[in-house]
Amino acid sequence: MGSKLGLPEILLIVGIALLLFGPSKFATLGKSLGEGLRNFKSAIKEGEEPKKDEQNKS
């Protein structure tokens, strides 16, 4: 009994989300999610940069 999400499950979730929110809200939600992930990745990279600099100084 695995709890993996496969392609059929993801498509079903996307279809339900489209029915609930409509295409315009769904597009806005996707854009916001993408921006949030991009900001999160850049924040992680910024947090790692000082560690690399500290190692080079030692």
C-alpha cells in the first residue's frame, strides 16, 4: 500500500482544482507558487554562500 502520487492522481487533482478555482485563478495560483519556489531556492543559495567563503579563508 504505497502512498505515491502517480500521473493519474496528479491529473485528477489538477482537474478538481480547475473546477473549483477556474482557469484564471488556477493560473494565478501557479504563478504565485512558482515565484515562491524561486524565492525559496534563492534564499537557500544565499544562506550557503557564506559557508563556502568561510571554508576558503581557513
